[in-house]
Amino acid sequence: MREPTIAIVSVLAIAMAAPVAMAAGDEIQRTASGVPDLTGVYDITSITPFVRPKEFGEQLYLSKEEAEALAKAQVERDVERSQPSDPDRAAPESGGNVGAYNDFWFEWGDAGFAIDGKYRTSVLTDPPDGQMPELTQLGKDRRATAPRFAWQNKGFAWWLESGDTPYDGPENMVLGVRCLYQPTATMAMRSLPYNNLKTIVQTEDHVMIQSEWMHWARVVRLDSEHLPQDIRSLSGDSIGWFEGDTLVVETTNFLDSPGVRGEGLKVVESFTALSEGNLSYKFTVEDPDYEAPYSGELLWPKTAKRSYEYACHEGNYAMGNMLRGARMLEEEFRAKQSGSGND
């Protein structure tokens, strides 16, 4: 157990050094017009949860000791989950959950982020308890009819009995499974299990924000007006302006799509230049699916890493195989039904 212990100590040393990057005094890189140049790659991986654990109530900050304990526990979980699988283990139960790929592919992070040297209990800052607002009736209705990311595997074509249509075609699946769009990676942005690098390229009149998951580039027009309301996109229409050293981005004109918010959605984000090229990222979302707006904040540390292609399932082979497998199960189901009827 000596190696995991060394790993924990090393990671904690790095994690607890993170607030130093927030110290003031370093010169901010600027464009020719004098506004901050936000161009760069940022790694927003963090173990700070999006929604606050309820035991913290309205407590926004962690003590240094609490932050150290959480980071240590996360590293220990990573070590445990990275152990080799038992080659003699039994096969998964028929029709059960076979799980995802192994933990090597995930980027859970090994520390929470700190703003002004203070560690956070959650990304959400409003409502004050760090919880998402209650759903409106509209939000409940949308979720009742929206495609699902995953359906229960019962080992047979159960949907022929229930009347559900999970595998009729690609259109019945969420946009993420179809490799088209990942809302939580794009608007508003947060730390996810992997693909947490964000790339910004800035000119004097545009800012491009690229999220590789799902290879989506948002182009923000500076000092512009919104497009007509009938011109819509999954990630909306973004315009921006500088207020001092902060880029403010307002996004409207979202496209309604099954499982994706659209009409009435508005997102306001701010990107504030900090020392050493880091950014403070804040957002407020006004969503008719919720009874009140919600807001959050997280640190975007600049990194020398480079973003690699998120290939999703290349050539959509997985999509074809899912649909092909569903057709096979349906054939088996109908054959059994027909056989039982002849007995």
C-alpha cells in the first residue's frame, strides 16, 4: 500500500496549492484594444459537486481541513476503482446492468476548486441552499415525455408489452447518445466525468468557446444584437460585451428539441480574467422548467493540456448495433408469443 499513500500525499500537495493561483498582482494578458485576452485552454475538472450535499445547508465554504479530507477520500476512491478486475469473476446477470467502461477513462478530479482561497461546497450558489429550484408543471411534463439516456435492460423486448418506443430509431434517443449535443457540457458549463477541457479563441469582435464533448463550438458576437427569434440553435444565440475585465455573455434563441430546453430559456455567463491566466466563470440560468433562476460559479484554471477529439461512437456503429439488437429481441419476443399461442 505504499504507492497509493505516496500518490495521496502528492495529489494533496498539488490540490492545496491551487488557491495560490488566485493571488492578485500578475499582469492580465490583453488584446490590442485593451480588453483581457481570454484565449487559451482551461481544465475545469473538479470534485466540487454541482449541487450541494444537503448536510451543508446554506454553508457555501469548506474549511481547509474539510477540503483536505474530501480530496483524500476522492484519491482513495480512485485508487480503489483502478484496481485490476478479477479475471475469474462471473458473467453479469442476464438482462442486468453490465456497467460502463473501466475507471481508467474517467477524469473525476482529485480536488475541489477555491475562489479567493476559499473552497466551495458546491458550484451552485443560488438558491442559497445550493439545490436546484423545484420543477414547474411544464418542466415535469417535459421530463415525462422526454427521451431517456438509458432504459432498463430486462433481456427481452419488454417495450412491445408496455407501449414504450425506446429503440424505434435514432430520433427516440437523447442527443448525447446520438453524438450531436451535450447540454451540460455546453450551457451552462460544469465539471463532468471526463472531457473537461474548454478552449477559447478570441478576436476583437468574436469569442469562440469550444466544448469537445460534443465537439460543439459556440461563437459569441461582441457588441452585437441578438438574431431574430426564429433563428435558433441547440446552444442558442450568444452575444457578449466587456465590463472591465469581465466578459459578459447573454444567450437566448434556444432550439426546442426532445429532452433539450428551448423556448423561454436564457443564460447569462461571465468570464473574469484572474492571475496566471485563470478565469472565474459565473452563470445564471432562467429556465421555464424551474420555478426560479439558479446561479453558480467555478474556477477555470488555465492549462498546457490540449483537447483531443471526443469520438463518441465513431461512424455511429454503436447506434446501429443498439437498433439491430432491439430488432433481434423483438423477433425473439414475437416468436415466443407465436409459439405460446400454438400450444
